[in-house]
Amino acid sequence: MLQSPLYKKPRLIIFSDLDGTLLDHYSYSFDAAQEALEKINLAKIPLIFCTSKTRVEIEMWRKKLGNSYPFISENGGAIFYPQKENYPDSYQTCTRNQYNVIELGLCYPDLLNQFKKIKKVFGEKILGFSEMNLSEIINCTGLPKNQAALARQREYSEPFVFTGGKDEMQKLKILVKNCRLNLTQGGRFFHLLGDNDKGKAVSIVIKGYKNIYPTLQSIAVGDSFNDLPMLQKADIPVLVQKSKGIFDEKISSLPKLIRAPGVGPEGWNKALLSILSQYF
């Protein structure tokens, strides 16, 4: 692992959601976070993307941001370690392209089989990514065509829109649990998952880094309910405001939580600059 010229060992590691957090909810811009990103890059602090996005989407954003660290895709479905990176050897890995991969989620074909069973119960009140054409995904996400195509390349999760009422939502939660699956909610979609979440993946990454740097402190930044497991595992959890300038009420009572003074990347920038100022 790379070491900063500013200190002998990395004292911090940062886990960050992307949509609505580092990336603006509407424009997907990270311009408002540029100052903190530059400071993180200068200090060689590992910035680990932990998001509902697919592997190929994250690869695109890593390239845009000049990021070469491990990353976590599809709400903890898998952890991708560049082959030069260390990872906990107590976990089974597979080699894919240039990565050593720890898979935590259910593979997409098996997940879709379960989704189809759920679909039979709710009919038109549930609409999954797998049922949407490219135009529908663009309309739902606001993504440009090339990025919407990347979002369709699912490996471990099925995002979906649900239009049922409260009673039907409760029925959905019970059905998902009976299928031994997990359900979480992001900024735009619900997500059907296997036995995985962001917190489990984050714990594994922290363990790997702490094997080398035992005093490492972890920061996690998110905005939605699907980020809660990640925030719970961090030493310093940070919640940014959602697009309407409010905090997700399902997370806001978390102990030690830092509430960022701003929406999305603006809040991300201000909160991390404040935290980093205590270390440098």
C-alpha cells in the first residue's frame, strides 16, 4: 500500500458513497468536493468508494477521479482489490481481470430468479432494472446514455421502483426476509440483495488495512438508509444532506454522527475538510 510523504503510516481511511454524497444527486458532479479531494490525494489517504453502483460504473468514476484504491460495488456485493493491494487472507477470493475479488453477494442470475417470484406477488407495483429498457433507466436516473448502459451491468443486486402502499411495503419486507434476502433503500431505488450490505464489506476492508496499520481510524460518508451499515462500522460516521437540504431521518439518530453542513458534495467537502484539519 502507498504511504504518504506527509507521515510514516496512513492514519485515516475514508469510505464514501457516490450518488447524492460525493456526486451531486442531479448533475453527478463532484466539483463542490474538489478542495477536500485534493487534500485527500496529497495526503495519500485511501479513499474507498462504497456504493450501489456497478463495478463498471465505479471503474469509470475511479478513472475520472484518479483513484486506484480498492472499491465496494452494489451495496457490499463484492470488494475489488487491485492486485498490488493487500487484502485479508482469511477470505476466499477469485481473480477477475486486474482484481482480487471477495464476493459477498448472491450472483445476479440467482437474485433475478428470486425477484421474479416477488414480482408475481406485486405485479405492476414493482418494476426492476432488469425490466427497464435503456430509455426508462435514463428517465429514472438522469444518467447520460453511456452511464445508464453501465448501470445495467448488474452482478449482485436488483434495483427496483415500488409503488405499493405502507401495508404492501410491510408485506414486501416479510417476503424478502422469507426468501433469505436483504432489502435496502438508496436515493432513487429500493435494492434487492443477498446476505450482504455495505457494513460487512467495510469491516473486511478495515481489517485488511489494520493488519498493517493497527491504529488506523476510519471515516465513512453517506446520505441514505443503505449507507447506515457502513456508517455504523466507521470510527467517524458522516451524514450529508439529501437533495432537499434534509437529513435522512432513518440515520440521523446514529451515535457519534457528524451532520455535514451542506447537500451532497458540498457537505462532503466541508465535513472532510473539518475532520482532516484535526490531523494535518
